[in-house]
Amino acid sequence: MKPAATSVPFAGPYALGTLSGPDGVPFPALVTPDGRALDLRTALGEQEAA
């Protein structure tokens, strides 16, 4: 999911956050200023929801 707009406090090359998809299951993510998000469950050794 993309945020509506990049927030003003977003000053670095990326941010860490907890996001959720339509199924409502939260997951850790790396977010870039252009609104892209990388699901970090695999990097952290967690299972992705099916």
C-alpha cells in the first residue's frame, strides 16, 4: 500500500514501519520516500501470511 503523501518528518533515505494489507495482518517493512515498501518478514525469518 502506498501512503497518500510522504510525511514531512521523513528526512532519510528510508524508514522502518509496521504496515498491513487488506487482510489486516501487520508486518514489518522498509519504506522509501517514494512510497514503496519492502516486506521484511523474510529477512527477519518470519513466515508471510498465506
